[in-house]
Amino acid sequence: MDNIRKISVGSGYPNGAIHYQVGQRKNILQGEYIISEIVFSYDVKSEKYGYSVFIKNEDDNSTVLWKRIVDMPVVIENDVNFE
């Protein structure tokens, strides 16, 4: 499975899309969180494939599902290592 580094959501790529990148900081509910992982996944309940964006709280080191992207145009950037 490829390691997703960045996902751009929306039909207006690159300027009209919303970008989520691993390591990006987000202020949510008066707290700062870091996007820790973006995963291609299957939702059993909706029976659809999509992308799950997880955030991490540095204070208590907890990770939670923040967003699920389904039925939207996306552009994926994988983490590339040439070594």
C-alpha cells in the first residue's frame, strides 16, 4: 500500500481544492492538532471507498479520525523516498 503524503480535495485543483498534508497543523476547537496519517479505506456502513484523515494531539499523544472523504474528486501525492 502506498504511503499518502498529501490529498487535495475538490474539482478546482490546485487553487480551488482543499489540501490536507501529513504533518500540517490545524487549529480545531481551540486546540492545535497535527495531521498524522491519510489512509485509503473502505467504509462498511456506506459500502464506499474513500480517504480517512487522522489527527494527533501532541499534548496527550492521542490520534482520532477527523475527516472522511467520499464521492469527491481527489488528487493524491504519495510519500516518495529515492533511497
